[in-house]
Amino acid sequence: MSLSNNTESPVYQLELTEESFNSFLPDYLKYASRLHFTPIETAKIAGSWLTEAGARRILDIGAGVGKFCISAARYSNSHFYGVEQRASIAKLGNQLAKQFQLQNVSILHDNILNVNFSDYDAFYLFNPFYENLEFAKRLNDEVPLKEKLYRTYFNYTDEQLSKAKAGTRLVTYHGNNFEVPSSYKKERDAFDGNLKLWIKQD
Ligand SMILES: C[S@@+](CC[C@H](N)C(=O)[O-])C[C@H]1O[C@@H](n2cnc3c(N)ncnc32)[C@H](O)[C@@H]1O
């Protein structure tokens, strides 16, 4: 147990470590976790970059079980939203947020195509659509995966990010730079260049 530093009144929370987080996952997700979910220390830095200029509503595009949202929210007063297309995984994400007593995390069960990015003021992107190109790395068989869906999701995200106002922050993890619209400029990186902070220009 540890003392919370994300709320004003002190509350005792479960310690958030790779081990404690993984202990709540079913076996197949424990196995997938290293490849598919952001490490806690990385999420902590990404969350701090995303919120240091005042962002209050952060969207994780393809949230999985909410590991980025939970890890970042644990050290922040901003609200971390994740959109996740797999119902069972979104449900588990909300259960985990409860286990870690975080009220500033919401995992929304939906497809990115139904999300209006203007409802958020900063964004996190960790290769969410890649499984449509490499089926072998998929999390489970709950949703259809097709090569052409990669392009559909990619184009929609690109269009929405391009419409964000100047100064909007985006963090990518293990992404290819082509996933970021050319109107964003890279400001910082960490973890051998795998974590990048981008800021929308005029
Ligand atoms: C690599 S995991 C990232 C997990 C999380 N962002 C993290 O860093 O811990 C990508 C997730 O994106 C979800 N995803 C992929 N395409 C999506 C879409 N079109 N709409 C919503 N979620 C999607 C997948 O189901 C998967 O759980």
C-alpha cells in the first residue's frame, strides 16, 4: 500500500508496479503485456509531458486494459480517457482503474471512428492499428482485423489530429514518424527515441 499523490485527500492505494498490475490480468494478457502495453515508468513520463502545459482531458487512442491511462493518472490530476474497441478488454480496464482507486480514468468501449478528437486536449498513440497488418500479434479474436482497416483507422486519426488546435500535445511510443501529421513538430524524446513528444504547429 502507498499514499496517493493524485488526489487532494490522502487515500491508501494499492502500489502500482509491473507485478501488481499484471497480477490482475488473465494469463493470455500477462503474456501479451510486455509487447502491447506501455511500461509504467514510460507512461509516467508521457503523462507528465502531455499535461505539463495544462491539458485536462487526455485520450489514449486504443487503450487496451488501460495501462497507459492508469499509470499516467496515478501521478496526475488530469483525466485520462482511453478508447478501446474490444469489449472484454475495455471492461477489464475500468475494473483495474477501480482496483487502483483512480477516479480520473475512463475506458470507453468504442471504435476510434466514433470518437471526436475535439473533446480532448492531448493524445497518446502506441501503435494501435498495427495488428491489422500483423495478425499474429493480435490480442485476441474479439474483433475483425483486415489490412484495409489499418488504412481506415490511420486516415481517420490523421485527419482528427490534423484538426487539433496549435499547441496540442501528442506522445507516440514505438511509432513510425509517418503516423504523425506533418503539422506536428517533435520537441523531445526519451527511452532511446521510442517515446516522442510532438506539438501541433499553426
Ligand atoms: C498496443 S495496444 C495499446 C494499449 C495502451 N495504449 C497502452 O499503451 O497500454 C492497442 C489497443 O488498441 C485497440 N484498438 C485497435 N484499433 C482500434 C480502434 N479502431 N478503435 C479502438 N481501439 C482500437 C486494440 O484493441 C488494442 O487493445
